[in-house]
Amino acid sequence: MTDERSRLLGPAEVRALAGELGLRPTKRLGQNFVHDPNTVRRIVREAELAPDDVVVEVGPGLGSLTLALLPAVRAVHAVEIDPVLAARLPTTAAERAPALADRLSVVTADALHLRAADLPEPAPTAIVANLPYNVGVPVVLHLLAELPLIRRGLVMVQSEVAERLAAQPGSKTYGVPSAKLAWFASARRAGPVPRAVFWPVPNVDSGLLAFDRREPPPGDRTEVFTLIDAAFAQRRKALRSALSGWAGSPAAAEEALRAAGIPPLERAEKLDVTAFARLAAARP
């Protein structure tokens, strides 16, 4: 479906490209390249993209996913930190998707420091990416904060990270990442990804995470995120104790909790992001 005008990369092509570039994937940059065409087709399908969508892809690497995205959307802005990979990607698109290569723009940058102004027009409406494992959570949160027109996303991350990001209040895996992502979007697991589709084969399992933008609760995001960090820093404690530093004293924390309609002996893992926003607003 997605590769009618793109010739996707298989294992032989990925290794040949890497050899041409003298590339040895590095753990520091979290480089594990997808070499299975069926996997990138599946990612594009699960992302539920529309023809007028503009995708920001973080860490395109050798271009496996990029080539699958180009036929499906209006434009792809690929953000690549490695200058060698960034320089090669437009050539790969021209060779393997010549009719679509003009849909691709490549930005050589660290996605953690990307600003909206760094990207060309049109502004992105979706995130689709095989994210480096070591920066998956902060990249997703940063891009949702920085790129307000993003409506949806599908990212491949370490399986445990996908579980944490999609976790709901009350579950053991619910914590800072899930509460902060919930400020921006509703999230869900979108299935596992086998280790064998990567080169080199990672020593951890991978999974897909899908999310859809929603209106945030009322309040100041920075203040709410500071509160979330404080609440989960001592997640085993009741909030009256855990938030004594944040509020100034246990008594002040209890006063804020009661004002927000939250039992003082509740724990952080029971609160959804709306409750955290109410509590932030009630800070003495």
C-alpha cells in the first residue's frame, strides 16, 4: 500500500548503505536500524495518516521508515542528529522514490533541542518515528510541547517505555512519563515489534505507542509538571508527606490536597493529570 512508488530497504540494502557510509551503529545515539519492509508498512498503517498530514520523523537513520512514509503523506520533515546520515538521506529518497523525493526535507539537529522555527513549512501534524531508546520519553514530550499542530503520533520505543507512557492511574507502571504525556494526549499500546527486524539486533524488546492530541486541563503546564515530579519522587508515601517540600510543610500540603478534593493520604499513582492540575492550582 505505502510503497507503490517507493522501493523499500531490506536487510541487504541496509547493510550496503551502512557499508558505503562506513557506518557502525552506536549505542550512544541509540542506533538500531529497521531492515524489514513489512514492519515499516505496519507502522505507517497503524499511524492512521491522512494524505494531507505532514510528518516529523525523528532519527530516520538510513531511511527505512522515511521511504514508507513518503507515499502516504503530504510531506516528511526528517530530524537527524548524525550529519553523515542526514547528508545521505535525500539521495536515498531520490534513488528509491524519485517521484516523491520533493516531499522530504532533512534537518540536521538534536530533536531534544528542536524548535518549531527549525522546521520548514508546512508545520507538522503528526509524529511517526523509530525513536532512539535513550531519549524516547523526553523527545515525545518536547515535540508535543514545541509543535502545537501535531494531532497524532505513532512511535516505536522500548517495550517498557511504551507500557509506562500508556499506563493509566492506579497501575504499577503509571508514573511521571504517563502523567506528563496525558497532559497533551491520550495514549495506547499499538503492539510489539520483534527484535529480528532491527540491525543490529537490540537486547531489549520494542513496542509501538500511539497517541492522539487532546485539550490539556486548565492550569500552567510548568507548575503541573513540577508537581508531578515532586509527587512521584516519593511515590510510596502518602501525598501529604510526599508533597511537604513542594507545599512548604505537611500541613500546607494537606490544605492544598483538601482544597483540590484529594484525600491527604492518597498516593501519586492514583491521580490523573486533571487532579494534578487542580492540586497545582490549590498550592498555598
